[in-house]
Amino acid sequence: MTKLRVAVIGAGGIGGTHLRAYAAWPDLCEIVGVADVDLAAAQARATEYNTTAFADYQVMLNAVQPDAVSICTPPKLHLPIALDVAQRKIACLCEKPPARTVAETEAIVAAFEEAGAILQFAFCHRFHEPVRQVQELIGQGKLGRVVQIYNRFGFRFDRAATSWFTDPDMAGGGILIDTLVHSIDIFRALAGEVVHVDAAVSTTLPVQVEDSASLQVVSASGVIGSLNCSWVTPVSEAEFRVWGTEGEAIIDYAASGGARYRLAGDAEWTTLPAQAPDRFVLQAAHFLSCVRHQQRPKVSGADGIAVMRVIEAAYRAARQRALLSV
Ligand SMILES: NC(=O)c1ccc[n+]([C@@H]2O[C@H](COP(=O)([O-])OP(=O)(O)OC[C@H]3O[C@@H](n4cnc5c(N)ncnc54)[C@H](O)[C@@H]3O)[C@@H](O)[C@H]2O)c1
């Protein structure tokens, strides 16, 4: 079997993670290039992964003709680069957030549909083993009917104020679109489609975007979610808690094992074993498999649009709240 030829556009933090994930599957793919407008950054990654560096992603695509690419640039660049990649009928793993708006996301999805090329949005938490374990517990009915979900992704993001992450034009917003986008995706995976959203945001740093956000969401089946993220709280916490009529489950990203759960009448928590590779490595494997077999990824374009609809509704709700409180 010939190996898929993969390339990475954007050699920053997550670009390095995509390269590491592809490098974990040497029998499935060959890394044929990495591009970054910062050529030194591309060169450093190229040296690490024994590939070729480019300063211009279009030059790279012309030169190496990859089967698949990862888009790992700031969100403003997702749309123009994705349209270019789709036009060339190259499969694409596009980082989150899908883009800055629903309209941009819809344009990306339409371009790949028209081209008949594979598009996967990099909602990596879908591949996190404890998330998959709790999905299974819910699917097996072990927790009974799911009633409430709580999530917190909180940490201190030191470079927020001085990076593109707080430039509204580059990022499309602040922590809501950057980090809470994962929370919404995980909530949808556990509870189904979001039909109601209320939101509050606040800004502590001297920046133009929100650096803390709390959403209350309700799924079509009536599950209530409380999703909370902050870039300014120094004690790092990343967790999901799921309560059902028969028990509770916890996804604690700091814990060493898998998900843990406790059913009605249980004296102790049961911790599931964690055996799988990390979520980025599994995400890459799924993407490569979809490209190889021309199958629709389990994180599809439709998922990207659905998540961005919740994001936009949340920003609208937060603005209305601000008006009412004046
Ligand atoms: N899935 C996750 O858990 C996760 C984690 C971090 C970041 N991300 C996402 O990944 C994307 C990149 O984030 P990051 O943390 O790697 O940012 P970063 O700033 O570390 O890296 C971005 C890189 O893109 C490069 N770049 C900018 N314009 C370019 C262009 N036209 N062509 C090629 N390269 C270009 C920059 O020079 C930079 O090196 C964002 O969408 C972000 O939200 C996802």
C-alpha cells in the first residue's frame, strides 16, 4: 500500500502537534512538507520531522502535491487556505475553530462538497479516550437518562494579551470561539444537538475580546449544560461531569486513568483503564483512514457548522445580556 503524502500549513504550536501525530503513523503516511510564513519556524519543524520547509503554502502544494494537508494557522486564514486546498481536491484536516463565522464555515464546507474532497474539522476531544468512554456509558444506558452536564476548561493563558488569540480580526473573538468551541463540540457528542443557548462573557485582561465565558445550553433531548472557560484563572482545570438518572461520570483531564463513574448504590467510583494513544494521534489516524477509504469523517463539516451556530448565538446572547445590564 502506498503511503499518503501529508503536509502541514502553519508550523506553530498545534502545527507541531499535527506533525507529531502524523509521525506516529509511519506505515500510513509520509510527511512531505511544512509551510509557514515564518520560514525559520517551518525549518525548525522540517528538521525535526525530516521533511522540506516552505515559506509559502501555495509553493509547497505545487511542489509536493500532497494527498492531504492540515491547516494549523490562525482562524482568519482557515477560509482562504481551505478554499485553495478544496479547489486542488486535497483532503483537509482543518484546525478549530472551523473559521471565524458560520458564513465562513459554510463556505469551507460547500467548497469541499463541491470538490468531492474529504474535510475533517479538528475537534480533537472526540478522540480523547475518556470522552469516548463516557459516550459509551451513555450509549449503553448505564447512566440512565442524562440530565445535566458541567464543564470547565480554566487556566492562565500568559501569551493571550500579546498574541493573535486576542486580535478579534484574526481570531474571530476570544475564549468563547477559541476554547469553548471544544466544550460545545463535546457537549453535542454527549447530549445531542444544542437548541437553546444563553451566555455571559467578561474581560479581565487589557484586550478587546472576552477572556472568560459561561454558557448555559440545552439539547434537543432536554439535557442542560453549563460550559465554563477562562484564560485568567491560574489553577488549571479541565473536566466534564455528566449526571444521569442512574449515575454520574467524570472526565478529568488531569487524572491518570480513563473516565470514572459511580452508579446509584455504588459505594466507590469505578475508573476505566486508559490505554489508547493521545487524542491528536487518534485524530490523525481517523483522518488518514477516511482519506484512504474515501469515507466521511466522524467530525464532519456539518459538525463544524452546528458548533459555529452555537458560538454565534452565544455571542448574540452575551450582547443582549450586556445591553440589559446597562
Ligand atoms: N485542537 C487544539 O487543541 C488546538 C490547540 C491550539 C491551537 N489550535 C488551533 O490551531 C490554530 C493555530 O494555533 P497555534 O496555537 O498553533 O498558533 P501559533 O501562533 O502557535 O501558530 C500559527 C502559525 O501559523 C503561521 N501562519 C500564519 N499565517 C500563515 C500563512 N498564511 N501560511 C502559513 N503559515 C501561516 C504563523 O506564522 C504561526 O507559526 C488555531 O486555529 C488554533 O485555534 C487548536
